[in-house]
Amino acid sequence: MKSLEELKAIREKMQGQMGLRSESSDQIRVVVGMATCGIASGARPVLNTLSEAVQAKGLTNVAVTQTGCIGLCQYEPIVEIMEPGKDKVTYVKMTAEKALEVVEHHLIRGQIVKKYTIAEMIG
Amino acid sequence: MTELSLNVLDVANNSVRAMADFIEIFIRIHRESDNLMIIITDNGCGMTGEQLAKVEDPFFTTRTTRGVGLGIPFFKQAAINTGGSFTIESSVGKGTKVTAVFGLSHIDRMPLGDMNSTIYTLITINTHINFLYTYENDGKRFHLDTREFRSILGDVPLDAPQVSAYIKDYLDENQKEVDNGYYV
């Protein structure tokens, strides 16, 4: 069995590093649809990939969260990116691979991955 | 849904929306009695008798974005199709308990699938909620209790990268020890 001792070691290593997470006004919100329609279409790996990539890249200004159904079930999995002062971007029919592209281009470099947006996908 | 672990994620999300701060997920595989039991219990807002009577109806939902609610009907049908059973108990202000029993060797039973991924998603996305996950396979079991983790971690959050990596390893290693990598 994996022991809780390891968790104690993690705590000791991380203490003092906390409080780095910003809740500032330039916070970017990444929201994944996780209702029945989203989950059935593959939202779980999309959500896990996004939150792991955001942590791995140290993007402290990005918060990954979930939401329910937004009424566009046929385009799930859906990922919305809300950035203060900018229009909301809605990515549709997402996969874990596409999610990594979005992290790399949109979240890190600020370039919208147009080919996966709802406007491009449904014309 | 392609695997039961996705139904569990979906039904547990109902508990999240019911404002639960404690959710228990119990999985029991028992070959002798040839069944797989899944119980999801929460301390959320609960349902009235009227809502409870309608909750298994796919054309009933409290949401406003679409007119159907398929989470519970899907889960129920998946259980009934295997000669199993499905019950929901709920009381307002106390919480809800969903119990699904599946015929383990029934040809129509969906695979349990990646339960660890479901638990990992629930814990790391709902850091304000405590989870107790128990996985039992023919009498051998392990559990993950975020209350235990929190008491060790203090103010270090469950979604901190090192912690979430630990949670993933904890689930994978302990499950393997319990079922020897024999997934149902």
C-alpha cells in the first residue's frame, strides 16, 4: 500500500511555497462542460489534461473549473476560455490532444486556436 | 456512456450541484455472489418526495439549459440490463444515497473502467469537498479519505501539482494491490 508518509514529505517540501496562487484581476478561467452530455462525449480526459498541463507549465494565472450543460450537447466536449477584457472563446468537440494545443497556443502565447472554435467548427 | 466509471462521475456531479461537502463512493466486486455494487452517498440538499418520484424519468430535469436529464436513467438502465437493481434514497436537508447493483458476469454489463480517473477528477476539481472512496475486490480493500490527506497537508491544497500526482499514484498503486491488475 502506498503510505501516507510520502504525503507528509510533500507537505514539508511545499510549506512556505504556498500563497503563490494568484486570484488577481487578470485571472484566466478555463471551464469544461461536465454534465452527462460532456462526460459521455469524453470530457473527463479533456478536463484532466487541461488541469495537469496548467499545473505542469506553472500557469498560476489560469484556473481550470467545470460547469454543467450549456445547451450545446451535440458539440461536447466544450471548453470555454474567459479572459478579462476579451471575448469568451468557445472550443468544441475537444479531445485531450486538442486541449494540449490550446494550452500551448492560447493559454501560454495568447493565440486563439481558431480551427477548434465553435465559429469555425459549425461555420 | 462507455464505462460505469463515467456514470459514477456523472452521478457524483449531481452531489456536487446539490452543495454536498462530503461525498462517499463505494465500489464492491464480489465474485462469489457474482455482483458489482456501486454506492454514492452525499450530504447535499437532498430531494423532496415529488422530485424523487420523477428523478428516474429522462424527461425530468431541474436544469434550464435543456429539457432532458439522462444521468440517473442511464445509470439505472445500465444496472437493470444486467439483472441488477437500482435504488435512490433521499431526504431534504440530509442528502442522497444512490445504490446500483450489477450482475458481474452478465454479458450486458459495461466495464467498470477507469474509476481512478473519476476519483482523481472529482478530488482535484472540487477541492472544497471531502471524498471517501472505498474499492473492495473479493474482500480486499483500500480507501482514500481526503479528510485524512487534509489533516496531513494542512494548508497545502489537494490540487497542488505534487499532491495531485501523489493522489494519482496512491489510487493506481493501491488498486493494483487490491485486484492484482485484474480490471472488471
